[in-house]
Amino acid sequence: MQVHLISYTQNPRKVIYSAARQCYSRFSAYRIYSEKKKISSVKLKDFLRHLIRRGHLSPFEHVSFTFALEGISRVCTHQLVRHRIASYSQQSQRYVSMDDFEFVIPPTIAKNKRAKKIYLETVDNIRNAHEELKSILKDSPGLDREKVNQDLRFILPQGSQTKIVVTMNTRELLHFFSERLCLRAQWEIRSVASRMFSACRKVLPEVFSQAGAKCKVLKFCPEDKKNCPLYPKKAKS
Ligand SMILES: Cc1cc2nc3c(=O)[nH]c(=O)nc-3n(C[C@H](O)[C@H](O)[C@H](O)COP(=O)(O)OP(=O)(O)OC[C@H]3O[C@@H](n4cnc5c(N)ncnc54)[C@H](O)[C@@H]3O)c2cc1C
């Protein structure tokens, strides 16, 4: 799997700062953003931490991060795109030939010799059926390459690899990490979230070091998972 941070909002701290300060100022965000007098980086970072602690999160929506993800399965992207406050562009299985589709092998299957054999044989069977169906359909009247591909993809496995670009704002990323870094989240999307989290932390450590799985944020586990070692359940009142 590859997770690349390809872009993020310029001057992210100053953008958040100006938007937040404007809420309590008679001056515009533009004027605050353009002030010649520099605010010290320590003050700026403290200000951002303070906003998060107070839950004043709308200013964080003005800073976005764009990631290019590849080598992940459609199982994973199906979970990813459930996060609605984001933008996505995914490689098409209609315009891009899937003749040599690559696929993800879940670790539990990869390390079990018998299971892996069955898994690989199944993928081979799908590949053969894909090829055979293609050769049957390709000469059908009225069916061009795209029309054939759009129907052939019905038999591709959910484990097929895909590529997707995702843009999320900082507030949504905080939410996404709280859900998908939780040990209850499925391993592949947790791994994607963990890599995205590391990249975001490098850009805005004062913001993202306070983030993480929901238990880290809440200091207790709200999930019904009895054997998670990280945080205790909240005592029932
Ligand atoms: C461990 C785990 C297991 C899951 N299992 C399943 C499953 O079995 N079946 C299944 O269908 N899904 C499942 N999901 C997906 C889950 O239900 C959510 O769809 C997904 O996590 C997206 O998050 P979200 O809805 O909080 O918010 P996002 O879409 O990321 O939006 C962020 C926040 O914005 C607000 N928001 C966004 N859109 C609306 C809206 N239309 N109305 C009101 N508020 C809104 C909400 O406060 C939301 O929390 C699972 C998720 C996890 C983490």
C-alpha cells in the first residue's frame, strides 16, 4: 500500500488562526492574515491547541489535505468513501483495463499456506473467466471496449487493487482518525488511516498530536470491545 500526501493548504496555521480570530474581532480574516507583525510560532501553536480543547473546530475546515492512495483494495475504498465530508477521485474499472488486475491478500490468509493456495486459485479462476467473457463479448454488435469493461467488472473480486485520491479538511480528518484508528476498525483502512495520520502530524503536530482513535481523545473506550488494552470503559453511573 502506498499513501502519499500530495498537497495541503498553504500557510495552514495562519489560515486557521485568521479564521478563528475573525470570529471575535472587528477586523476581517484577510486583514488578520495579512498583518505585517508576525505572531510567534509558539503563540500560534498554543492558539491552535486551545481551539481544539474548546471544540472550536470550524476554523480547521479551511485547511485541507490531499492524499493519493494506491495498492489498496476496493474493500478498503468502499469503507473510505463512506466518509461523506470529503472529495474522491477513483481509478475507473471501465476505462482502465482490468485484464491484469492486482489484488490484496489479507495477512491472515497470506500467512496460512492452505488458505493462501485457495485464495490464489480463486483469483486465477476469476482472471480466466474475465478473459473468456471478454473474448466472447468483444465482438458482440453494439458493444465497445468500455461497454464490455463496465459489465466485466461485476466479476472482479472486492480484493482488487485500486487507486484513489482523497481530500479531507482538518476537522473531518480528526473525525476520520477517531473512527478509523480505533482497534475495532478493519486492518486495511486502519493502516491507511495510520499513514495519513503520520503525514498530517508532520505538517501540523500541535493539531494532530491531540488526535487519534476516539478512546485517545475521550480517555475512555466507548466501544463494546472487552479485550482492547488501550483505555478502560467508562464506569456506568
Ligand atoms: C468499526 C466500524 C464499523 C462499521 N461497520 C459498518 C457496518 O457494518 N455497516 C455500515 O453501513 N457502516 C459501517 N460503518 C460505517 C459507519 O457507519 C459510517 O458510515 C462511517 O464511519 C462514516 O462516518 P460518519 O458517518 O461518522 O461520518 P462522515 O461521513 O465522515 O461525516 C462526519 C460527521 O458529519 C456528520 N454528518 C455527515 N453527514 C451527515 C448526515 N447526512 N446527517 C447528519 N450528520 C451527518 C456526522 O456527525 C458525522 O459523524 C462502520 C464504521 C466503523 C468505524
